[in-house]
Amino acid sequence: MIGIGSDHGGFALKEAIKKHLEERGLEYKDYGTYSDASCDYPVYGRAVAKAVAAGECQLGILICGTGIGISITANKVPGVRAALCSDCFSAEATRLHNNANILALGARVLGEGLALKIVDTFLDTPFSNDERHIRRISMIEE
Ligand code: RB5
């Protein structure tokens, strides 16, 4: 299960990503927001981060205007490794090296086409399971 959430700034991109996930046959749970009315990104960043930390969702996708506020919020939840990505190289590397469990996107930064490519790269790249990366992730947790 993929958890997805956004504020008003990310709402339109969230809807586009949901459609893309449906076309790929991937299950998701939408934690809001449910309209483009102004709202507070920490509410939605925290909801998806808690769901990922609790194991209710294996991965999460969070979107706000820049991706910054919502990724800062998510990274306050223990066990969450949220990565703000604006390119496919970073999306691949953060899965391989950091075992990132949440992808954060900036809807006012990215075009929809690039955002969907970044989502696919993130979802389709497994963690490397490399010993040195496991050690470094453990150090973050400590
Ligand atoms: C909302 O205007 C905007 O501040 C928010 O979407 C985000 O960019 C915050 O980091």
C-alpha cells in the first residue's frame, strides 16, 4: 500500500499521481487534502508519515508547493526517511542508498511529466541491501 498526501499546493499533482498509480494497478490510500482550498501541510505530512512508520503503508508520496515543508514534517516522525527529489537520479539513489520510504515532491517546481517519472523511479527501485548503506541507515536511527 502506498500512502499519498498533499496540501492545497500539491493537490492537483496528487490527483494526477493517483490516476497514474491506478493505471499501473498499484494500491494507494489518500490521506488528503481533498480539495485545493488552503490548508496546512504539516497535517498531511504527519498523517502519511505516521502510516508509513506504523507499517500501514510500505511507501509514501507527499506533495506541497516546494516539497520542502512537507518533507521536513515527515522526517520528524521516527522511522521515516523522506527524500525530496526533483530528478530521477536522486529518486533512484535515495532508494538504493537511503532506503527512503517517503518521496516528497514540489508541485510548483516540477512539471507533471517529470514528477510521474520520478514517482515511477522511486517505486520501481529496491533498496540495495548493501552492508555499508545498512550501517549508515542504522546510524540515522540511533
Ligand atoms: C503553501 O503556500 C506552501 O507554503 C506549501 O505548499 C509548501 O511549499 C511549504 O513548504
